[in-house]
Amino acid sequence: MNVFSFMVPKTMTKFLESDATIRQALEKMDFYKFSVVPLLDKYGRYLGTISEGDLLSFIKNDCFFELKKGEDVTVMNISHYRSYQALNVNGTFEEMVALSMEQNFIPLVDDRDTFIGIVPRKRILEYLLDCYHGVATK
């Protein structure tokens, strides 16, 4: 089973670069209704994820209630409670399923840790349901 066949490519994935501000993160996550977004460096390498919880914790701990102040702080300046573990595109189906039990999506990277896309948990569940019904095609 090829992990690549489950991928949503980077070009169709929403992510933040490490120099994005808190305000940009909040606005993107609000607009797309995402609770977790991948973080990439300027070279496209996967750095981890940022979550609503990370942002809320930062806002609460820094008494940061004015959106304007969020233009002065980048997403790399806040604590990240838990980042989603990435999977190499050559990883196994079993590794992908195991990660999907703990994460909403699995970030996929190449051999240079360059982010190439995600595997949403929904795609894995759809495939497993198709297998159960005997109609899987991947």
C-alpha cells in the first residue's frame, strides 16, 4: 500500500511559514476553520504544527487581547504543545494508520524533510470502509 496515493499535495494544502505572525495564523485558521496547521520554514521543510490551543495559550498567558499586537509576534515565538509527527512518503500503511489514530492529518515529507502534502484521516477511514465493503481500489 502506497502512502503517496492517499496524499493531498502541498499545492492544495493550507500551511503557515515560520515568519507568519500570530494575526496571520489566527486569520487563516479562522477563515478555513482549521484547528491545526502545518508550519514550514522558508525552504519548505516541515517544522511541526500550530494549533488553536497553542494560540489560545499564548494569548491567555501574555494577556494579549488586541489583534493588532499579533502583528508583532511570529508563530515560532510561541510554545507548541504538541506537533503532529510527519511521515516519510516511503512510510508504511501501518505507520500511517497508527499516526492517524492520534492526529487529524499526517504531514508527509520527502527524504530531505521537505513538506510535500498531508494525508487527512478521512481518506484513510474512507479507504478502510471501502475495504470492509470489498470495493477498495488503491
